[in-house]
Amino acid sequence: MDDFTWRVGGPQGGGIETAATLFARAVGKGGWWVATKREYHSNIMGRHSYLDVRLGRKPVASFREKVDMLVALDGETLARHLDEVRPSGVLLYDPQVLELTVHKLPMLDHRVAEALSERFGKLDPSLKDLLAAYVESGVQPLPYPFEEVADRIGAELGVPSLQARRTLNTIAVAASLHFLGFPLEPLLEALALQFRGKVLELNQSVAQAVYREEVPKLSFQLHLNGYEPGRVYLTGAQAAALGKLAGGLRFQTYYPISPATDESTYLEAHTHFPGADVMVVQTEDEIAAVTMAVGAALAGAKAATATSGPGFSLMAEGMGFAGMIEAPLVVTLYQRGGPSTGLPTRTEQGDLMFAIRGGHGEYPRIVLASGDIQDAFMDAQKALAWAWRYQTVVVHLLDKFLASTGQILPQETLKPLALDGERRLAPKEGKPTPYARYAPTEDGISPFAPLGTPGVFYWMTSDEHDPLEHITEDPVLREAQMEKRMQKLLTARKEIPLADQYTLFRDGEVLVLGFGSVKGTLLEALDHLEGVGYLHLRLLWPFPEITHLLEGKRLVTVEHNYSGQLADLVQQETLKRVHHRVVKYNGRPITLEEAVEALKAVKRGEAPGRIVLRKGV
Amino acid sequence: MVELKLTDYKADKHPDWCPGCGDFGILSALQMALFELRLDPSRTVIFSGIGCSGKTPHYLNVYGVHTLHGRVLPIAQGAKLANPHLTVVAVGGDGDGLGIGAGHFVAAGRRNVDMLYILYDNEVYGLTKGQAGPTLGLGEKTKSLPKPNPQGKVNPLLLAFASGYTWIARGYAYDVKGLKELIKEGINHKGLAFLHVLQPCPTYNDLHTKEWFAPRLYRLEEEGYDPLIPPGLPPEALEARMARFQQKALEWGERIPVGVFWKAELPTFEARLKAYLPRYPEAYPAQGPEAPLDLEGLLQEFAL
């Protein structure tokens, strides 16, 4: 098999994430490239969560609609993922859940329970009914009593049941791989990456015990793919954190919020590495997070903050302050489903317009969006460099999907960039004198003097100001300062290399436009489409000059929001009509099949102007 | 550094406060304190919030950052943490610090960053024409209010205490010399110092005027009040000191105390950060990276 997706579902806090990481590392050790998608509730323990590990013979960055193998660690998984396994795919489940009925699954959404009742024509269908439906759709059921196996192996190894059952995840992964005919060795190596000492010994013994048991051979098998060293497996949030370090970050603030927090906690945990001694401050709210970062930037530290949804709303005023006093600031925005608290742990691209426009008044801000994990690493560096080059706010857009998706990449793709271009005032000697920090310049950029620069002092104010930054309401001085600040946008658009502004991956009579995390899916979709091109936007503001690329094309946008914000932006900036808006706002990432189907319909000329994608569990 | 005169600390900018405003007294006291401490203007930063008090930095010849309404404390803390060699003074009004910025006021106490915060308390929002501030008492009606204040007041000293400020004092805007001494002590204090300044607003506050305050104010030290809390004080002794602090902090009406109420030693946030950043504060964020990034080392945990 060249393309394989393994899904594991179970209660949150039950270790399914550990299981997916183990599976990904085991097949990774066996030479496969993988991407891992994580779907979870805003909950600590008990609610349904699942992960997909998709394998490919080259780096993978998108996900399929149907999985090849579903491992159900509880009954709820059976209920939620009916119709999600491809015909002749495999369902690995614990037969003891068959005793349950749909109404005995307390965390199952009523909507799902009612749909099942209707489908089976019963008030309370049993999980046996559900299993029959899997079988009817061509799925091969594989009963596997996880807990019983744990107890049996525990007894064999002389380990108490409670301790043996802690290895259920290893058992689930080992059983899956064993059924698939995958060798044991990579799994043992993967366990060594995950555990240490006695825990490792136990888990390795358990895996070996699972492999000793006879299992039926499946109709499809997973072979080794030729191991190559020099590969890494990491998530988007980790890549963004590493990119910030590579970009010289020295100060990071945050207030806990999903899904942005992963980045800051990664940084907090790694300050002992040379060059990574970033001061990370957990603040009382996002207002303090953004303003404290501005304070640190004013003192000369490369500073950033990271947030999501509601936190970004709170930052609007602080960002405007940074824009007004020309402080270099990076805000990393992990978008999630909005509005309000919305879907805290689900993906969306609903903050595009807010990132560009949010806040009162106008100031120059740069907005860039990362399309995949490598981009996240590169873009975090660019964001810091641009903030310091243009002495203003840079919003780095990511989303929940990208933040929590894991991917195997060649390590060499994560290379530090050599970026510079800061303009600073040289320290002076003698009695300190006022410095006209805000004297207008041709390109809008004036030498920055961090607080504490010897020999000078000056004032800054959030009010409109004169070149010394004393308050003024004079109309002429106002015009001069507004023009100085806004000039920086024109300068940035001129200086930022086109390769950092957009990439035309392929041209076509139908031209798809996208930004951010739709990149991986759309690039793979191109393999299944003819006459369809893809223009991926990296820089969203200042908006790149792309009008010439759109001439005479049938334009389609694909994005994760309700209204088609990118479509609006493209129309506003290019005066070209976007003919089709493909949108998705149920919090689940666009699948490969959805994208291909929608774009085929566009190509055939059969699609409406607005296409809503609704897949996902 | 070149020897500076008192006048060198005064900016060539005319203050636009109302005649008789308490801000003038605070500004003079600040100017004198900076001069007497011989502070280097290029290493000293005055941060301010928004409101009449927010204009203070513009009138002093040191680095000045006139920030946002209510956000002066996080901004000042960010700068101080990024460059611990800066002398940082944050100033703001009662609405700025205890109304819109109250959350930051509390959180700053929990951290104990080494700086001074001066709260100008005139009980009204002057710049927006005299609405009730968070320190105006329940039922009080200044001439600028159409009806008596339906909201109660917060006690700044008690809130500072509850939040963990390690130096808590009160001064009076028209007692410039006394205020100057308090500012100097607050700047020299290791940790977060809070200076509450009673400040008449001659335009909008006709209740608590210069004439009202003058006969009521007295100095704590006149009564032999000792603010110093020595480390290792036994619990009963500490409780007694806390009770005395509370009694003095609540004293209002016939007699109103000024002076230092509380002075304790607790590790600063800078010192606490050593657990995360062993080379801090010798090496600090504003300096840039100390060593090239060990990206190889960091990527180890992700290697397959």
C-alpha cells in the first residue's frame, strides 16, 4: 500500500494521543512519511477524541476522508465513526463494548444518538447493530479484547493488572501493526523514543508479547519503506516556537488559551538550551500579554506573544499602541472556531479580516500566514525580522489544524534564515539629549533607539505626536506622522521578496486561491485535477500585487470560514471577481476528497458560487 | 556621566494641567527625586497611563513612555524585565490603576518586579470632566456629578497589600518635600513599591480639597509607626503588624496618615526567574542572544 490512514479513537485523557505518536514514530522508524491530525474536545478527561495518522511514501500534509483502519478504544468511537472506514478497511474493537447501547454512551452528542436511532429504526440501537452496519459497508471487523490481552500479558510477565492496563495504548498500536504484518523492530525503537527505564522495558515486553500471538493475515499489509536518517516528527506549534528561537526571540508573553498555549509552554520548557534562554511570562490576561511584550520590545528585546480567538480580540488595543509608537512586535495568532468562545479546539480561518483590520484607527501592520509546518518555522523567523525591519506589528497567522498536526519532515528543511535589516540609533556619549525618534524619513523607517540607549532620551506617546513624540493635535504634524507610519507598508511591499508574498504552484484556467493551512490539501488535490492551478498567498497584508496572475481565469477561493474572507479581500484588492467561494466552518479540516470534488465541479462548470464543505466527525 | 543640575531634569514643555492641580506637586517631587538620586536620564524611564497624570513623562528629561489607559503596569514591567538595568517608575491616576487597570494592579503585586508605581488619586476622571473614580466613596457627590456616587470605593493600600506589594506608602501632592523622600525610598526599594498620592483636583473635586486635607494629614512616623517587616518575624508578631497596617490603611476622616505603611523583603520577580534563566539578570533579553542557538540540540527530541 502506498497510502494508508490509521485512526485511533477513545476518551480524552485515555492516552490515545500517546498511541498515535507511537504509531507515527513506529512507521516513521520503518521509513514512512506521516502526518497526524488531532481532533479533541475542550475537556480534560472523558470526551471523545481521535487522531488520524496518514502514511505516504513522500512527505504528507493532508488527510483522507475514509480511513483504512479504525482502532476503537471505547464504544463511543464505534458510534461516531460509522461510515468513516473505507470498504474492506478494518475495524479493531474490544468485543466487550458490544454489550452497550447508544444511550449508554453519556458523552455522545444527542444529535448523533438521534441520527443513529433513526437510521436503525430503534429507540436505542445496540453497538451490535452498529457493528453489523460496519460489516454491511464492507468493513472487516477484528474483535480484540484490549483489557483482557493486557491482563493476560501482565500475568505472563508477572505485572499487576492495574500496571499492565497502563500499556493499553502500546497494545493497541502493537496489535494494529502486527495485524498489518509490519515488523516489530521499528515499534521497539519508537517505544525507546517515548519511554525510559522500567516503563520502557514493560512496554517493549508487552509489544513483544502481542507479536508472539497468532493473528489472521489482513487483505492488505504494511511493509517497510526504507529508513532514512535525518528526519524529525513535530507539530506546527513546535515548529513555530523553534522558528521564533531561530529568529532570535528573547521575550514571550502569553495567557493560557487553546490552541496557542502549546507554543509558549514549549518555549518555557526549553530555556536551558544555548541560545534558547527566552524569558517567558504568563500574564494575567491577553491585554497584559500584548502590552508587556511591547514594553520588552521598547527596551530592545525581540518580543512576541501568542494567542487564539478571544485573546486576539483583547489584544487589539495593545497592537494599535505598538503601531502608533512604532514598536517591533510579533503576534502569533492560532485561529480557532469563533465567534466568542466558539469552538476552542477546532480549526478555522475566521480571523483573516480581523488580523488585517482589527482595532481602531489605521496603522501599518504586516500579516503573513503559514501553509504547513515547514512554513511555520520559516515564517516565525520572517515575522520577527520584519517586525524589527519595519518597527511595527507583524501578525503571524496559523490555526488549530496546523498547530496540532504532526508531520515527519527532513530535518534539513528546518534551517535558520539569515535575515537582518534593523535600523538602530548608535549610542552617543556625553550629556543625554533629546532624540527626534519620529522624524519623518523617505521610506518611513527611522532609527530605533531602545530605552536605555546611552546619550539620548525621548518620549513616546499613544497620542498623535510630533517628531520628539510630544502630544500634538496639529493637523500638519498629524499628516506627517500618519504618512510616515503608513509609508512603511509601501516600503515593506517593495522590499519583501515575491517568493515570500505568494507562490503560484501551478497555473490553470481555473485558478484556486488559498492561504494558510489549506495548502497541503490543495497541493495534493492538484494531482487529481487538470486545468486547475493553485496560487498560495503567504503575505496577506500589505496585499501582494497579483492582479496580473488572475487575468482571464475562473477564480475559486478555498478557506475555513463562513463568508469567504479571502474572496472578499482578493476582490477588494484586485477588482477581479471570485467566481466560486469554497468554504468550510464546521471546525474540521478540509479533506482531500472534498477539495477534489468541489474543484472538479467548478472545472466542469457545474458548481454554484458558494460551495459549503460539511465533512468531518 | 556628566554632572546634571536639577533643572536638567525638567523638559522644555509647558504642562497643560489646570492651575492649582496636584500634578504640579508630584511632578516637582519626581524631578527632585531623580536629581537627588543622580539618575542617568538615558537609563531612567517614566511610564504613564492615560489621563491628566499620563502627561507627566512629557515634562521630564528622561525616557518617557505615555502608554494606554490602564496598561501602564504591564508595559513598564515588560521593559524592566527586558532590561533590568533601567530605573523604572510607572505613574497613573486612580481610574487608570484601580478602574480599567485593576487586574494589572493585582497581578503586578504577585510578581514584585523591582520598580515604583505612583498612583495619583484625585477620586475623579478629570480629563473626561469629572466622573466618579474608583476611590470616590459611596454616596459622595462632587460638583461634577449629577447624583451621589452609587458605587463604593476600593482602598488602594489594602488592595496593594492583598496583592503582594512589598513597599506600600502614601504621600500628599502638596507636600513636595515629603513626597520626594517617599519617591526616593520607593525607587531604592528592592521589589515593587506602591506610592499612593492624595491629590486634590481643584476643578472637579470640591469635597477633598487642599483645605479639607490640610488639617487632617499626619505622618505615621510621628506616632512611632514602624513599617519595616524584618524577615523571619514570628507569626503572631506578623499578624499584629498586619492588623496595625490594616487599621492605619483604613483610617480616613478626622485623621489621615501619610508615610510608609509597609516595607518587606521578598525575592523580586527577577530573582525568581533564575529558576528558568540561570544567567538572568546578568544576561537579559534586551541584550540579544548570549550564544548561538543550539537548533541541532533542540531538534534531538523530534528526531526519528
